Amino acid sequence: MRGGAMIAAIYARKSTEQNGVAEDAKSVMRQVEHARAYAKRKGWTVAEEHIYVDDGISGAEFVARPDFVRLINALKPKPSFHVLIWSPDWSSDAPSQSGRRGDLR
């Protein structure tokens, strides 16, 4: 965005399966906290309506993840914000914090 504050969206998900997952990744609230801190360091704004959380839903079930679908729909008109996710691999539970520009078309 030119001339204004960059807007960020946060997507956090926790699977029902928790084997081999770091403690920080087991809580969607903790994921949101990490993403908010990352956005703050970057000087980005995160509005409450741009926080998307799917708690207890398998990563393999894309259409069964209501907030993931809401995020995709929010990106359709014009993706003019960064999307912060816990894992760079959207289908993985591997906990590695990532800040990436979201363009999911």
C-alpha cells in the first residue's frame, strides 16, 4: 500500500492431531500472539476482522476450515495486505513462524 500503513492478516490453525508439534504451535492464541508481535516489529496494522483462526481442524480439509475460506474470500477482491501464517507450508503442522505477502490466486 502506498502512503499508508501496511495492513496484515493473521491465519492460525491447530489440528486435532498434535503429535510432534512444538508447544507454541499447539495454541492458536499463541500463534496469533507471535504473528501480532511480528506485525508490530514490521510496523503493520492487524485489525480484529483480519484475524482468522481454525482450531481443531485438520490441515488437509481446506473447505472444512471456515476461517481459511473467509481469508481466501478476503483476498479475492484485491490482496492489499500481508498474510501471516505459522507455517510456510499451508498444509503442514511444522512450527516455523513466517511473514509473507499473501497472493493466493
